[in-house]
Amino acid sequence: MLTVEEKYQLYENSVQCHDADIDFINAQFETFSGRKPLVLREDFGGTGMLACNWTKQSPEHLSYAVDLDPEPIAYGKKTHFQTLNEEEKTRMHYVQGNVLDSYPFKADVTVAFNFSYFIFKTRKQLVEYFSKVREGLKEDGVFFLDLFGGTDAYEESVEETEHDSFSYFWDCDKYNPITNECQYYIHFEKNGKRYDKVFSYDWRMWSIPELREILEDAGFSKTVAYWEGEDEDGDGDGNFYQSNSEDNCESWVTYIAAIP
């Protein structure tokens, strides 16, 4: 069995790239608001890896990582929080709480990454959540969320990605086309030993047009969809651009930005 430290290390080394996320947020926010974003709220923040690195940008940057689960928060405080100097620590806040609650601070940017909001399975629940995000943003703030799709996203299969010292498995175990509900798992293999169902996700799949309509219902005045460019091999190149029409493919991961 993996330790708590091992499972979060493997997860973060597999699926997170906070530097790229921060670069994207900064660039896109400035196109909308004409200034640099300083206050970040990371919903479903988990270990707070993104939020911790946000505060390192300058003495003006402030961040909040909101999550219900004490386990990843405790791990984040032992690891990512300890990479901050004493002054930076005063600007990084872990909040063990519900993203549906109201908080006294306002954010320039709120993010819901790693598809965590897929836990909300009804339109009513998503309108409630997006409305809370809207309530917690400054007047010129921006909400960023990511999502995934493509033909492979609905196919019951296991995809393996090999890393230097371990393998990561993304497992679509079940998909119900009547409800769009799905069950995903993350497995790992390390030192010849397989660790199954290290992370489990009971989700509903949401589409780009559904999310844009729900964001509008929640009070956002404008939404922008992004698409990822391709390299010479036809794989994603990590560069995202605004788009309203694209060809479908086997697998894609992208962003939506919502402006109040």
C-alpha cells in the first residue's frame, strides 16, 4: 500500500503542471482585465501546489486553496507550504471548507482544475457552485476551469503513461450514456508493484456548450473556450487559443474562461 506521501507525489508528478497553468492564467487574465492578477482562489485545491507557487511570483501575490478533505491539505502543508519563505507563508492560506460556502475574501482569479467540479452531477448543483464563484470574484475577476472530452473519454478502457520511475494508469471503468455519469480510477505501478484505485472519481461528464450555458445562468456575462494546438506529430503542444469551431478527436483537454 502506498503511503499518503507517495500517492500525492505520484499524482502530482503525473497530472499537474502548475508553471504552465500560472503562465496561462496570467496571460489570459491580462487580455480581459488589462492588469496582472494578484489574488488566486484555488477551488478543490487539494495539496495547494498551485496556490503555493502562485504566492512566489511577487510580494503582492496572495492565494487561498479551498478543499473539504484534510488529508491533501495536511500533505500540502508538510511539503509545498514548506518551500515558501516566512514572508510568502503569510500570503498563502489553506481553507478546509466547502466550495459552496461564502468566504470573506474576493479573488482576482478563481480556478477549478483537474475536473474536480465534475462531482456536481446536476445542472442545479453547477449553477449553485458557479454562482458562488461569481459571488467571490472581484468585478474584473476571471474564473478558469478545465475539462476533457473526445471519443476516448466515453470508452471503457485503461490508458497507461510511462514515467521515469513509475507508470500512471487512467481508467475509465464505467460510463452511462443515459446520465453521462462515469467512474474513473487512477492506478500506479512502481518498482514492479501495481497499486490499484489509488484515486477514485464518481463524476458526470460535462460538455463545453453545457458549461458555457450554465455559467451564463450563474451570472457570468461572457465565456471563452480554448483549444490546444498540435505539434508535428499531431499531439497537443501545450499552447491554447480561443476558438469557436474545431474537429473532434480521440482525446482533448482544454479550458473555459468566464467573465462576470
